[in-house]
Amino acid sequence: PAVPIAYMLYVREYPVLRISSACDGALPQKGRGQIKTTIDILIVLAIVGGVATTLGLGVPLVSAMLATLLGVEDSMMIKMGVLIFWTLLFGTSVYKGLKAGIKILADINIALAILAILFVLIAGPGIFILDLTVNSFGIMFNNFLRTATWTDPIGEGGFPEAWTGFYWAWWFAYTGMVGLFFGRISRGRTIRQLVLGVITWGCIGTWLFLAVMGGYSLYLENTGSLSVTEILNTQGLSFVNALVIKSLPFGNVTLFVFTVLSIIFYATTIDSSAYVISSICAKDLANTQEPRRWNRIAWAVLLALITAGLLQADSLQTVLAMTVVSSLPMIPILVLLCISTRKWLREDFPHLNTNKEIVKPTAKSTVG
């Protein structure tokens, strides 16, 4: 949805900062206000569900890393301490705004992430990881269609529901937040630059972490240096991450760096989400303005409280169900955004003939 939102803001020059307004091209005149209000509510619920899942899975991960680092047993007290620290961190960031707070955290995050990946490649089995990455790309492209449509109807092992379906739902839940965030910062870029930038760098970042950290974990399991599967079955996923990282050279120092990186990673995600939700909920917010500080802080605290409730419930299934349910309404909303953008493009650029030759884009085809 970043393209419809950016197009709405910087080509159509809408004065408001709401995703529902980017659906105008697909909505009827009658009852449009009520429909747009409903769309905004559903988007907020989807973002809240996605963020709650992120924190619900992220807090145990960071608390396990801290417990391993300090040599103590993981507990609910450590988890709540992590959540409180997070709330203070992303609350401060979102209070300072888009440029003074969120941007600084994001810049630190990128630098640390690149250094961490390079360290694992250099200090770890770099050749094995690169070999495995090339091999994995071949397997992925060769089996992409099969795995994307695999529902396991005979074996009924539950993998497609617990992994493929869940991750799709999780990503759908974040589409509103990511779309509005990228759309807001895309002034002056062409549609092609926006699409390629988001897809390219997003995929590269994901592939790098999966390839390097996943490859290193497989190396430990394959060589017998660390029984990753046994730890996974006995202590859970959170402690697997902590012990895999600690097995690197300068174990405690490396684990500390990765703990800080994880904290900032999650903080940048949550403060961006709180910023976007407060933008959607703000009344008559111009696209050049930022939502009021109390609005941003209120949403940051509310997201933390929801996460605290999920941690107390201590049920992963509750977290997963919340994600799936909250993300489903995003599917028809995304369809409306596509229809609206297509209609706007046809109205603004009637000289483009999609059946024959496409003429060179004019300056108006940029999103700024």
C-alpha cells in the first residue's frame, strides 16, 4: 500500500494522512465517510494485532538472551523488565517524532545489523555459510510454487498453518503500518523507485539474516558443536537464539551486542507502529504535520499493556490467533487500494496506452 498512499499524498495532494483516503477511487460517493471510518478502524486493529505478536514473541527472546548473558534463570520479572525498558525506549523515540527519534534509532539499527552480520561471516564458518546460501537459493526458486501452495492435506502435520499461514497473516497485519510509513517518506521518488526500493532492500535484509544466522546454526548442528535441535525441544526457541550467538568468538560480548541489536530492532518497529496508529487516529491531521505527542505516547503505552496481558496469559496460540484474526480484514482493503490507484492513474495519465506502447512518464508520475 505504500504506492497508493504516496500517490495520494504527493500526486493527488490530499491534505490528510489516512490510509482510507487512498481508497477514494474505489469507494462510492454515498456512505463514503462511514466506509472510510470502518477502514481506518480495521487498519488500526490489524496493526495492534501485528505489534502485539511482535512483542509477544520478542520479549521472551530478549529476556532469554539477557538471562543467558547474566547467568540467571529466565523469569516473568525479567520479561516485564524488558517490556518496561522497551516502553521507555520507543516511547521516548516516538515522543521526539519522525526525524529526531525514529530516524536516529533506525540509523543505529542498520549500522549494528551490518556489523553483526559481517562479524558472523568473518568469525564463523564463512565459506560454509556462503555455500549453503547459494544452495538454498536454488532450492527456494526450484520449489517456490510448490511450497507456497502446500497445505499438507494427507499428513496434516500442521506446518502450513503454524508457519506459512501465520507468517502471511503477520505480514498482512503490518501492511497498513509499513505502507503509511514508507508512503510518508517517499516524496520525490518515482513509483518504480518506491516499489524496487522497498522490495529489494527488504528482501536483501531478510535473506542476509536468514542465510547467515540460519547457516551458522546448521553448521553447529552438523558438526556437533551445539545440539541446536535438542535445545529447541527442551528449552525453546528463545534459548536456541541465545546459545547459538554465545557460541561465537567473544561469546558474552557478542551476545551483548546482539541483545542491544534486538532491543533496537523491536523498538524501531514498535515506535513506527505507534506513530502510524496515532496518525490514523488523529483528527484533521495534515500530511505535513505530526500527531500530537500525547497521542503517540498513549498508543506506545497501550501496545505495551496489551503485550503484558499476552505474556501473563503465556499462550503462544493466543498470540497466533490474534494475528490471524486481526489481519484478515486487510485483504479486501488492499484490493480497494489497488483498484483506487488504477483508477487514479487512468484519470491522471489518459495518454498512457497499456495495450500498445507506453510513453515516457512525465514529472507528475513521481510521488513528489
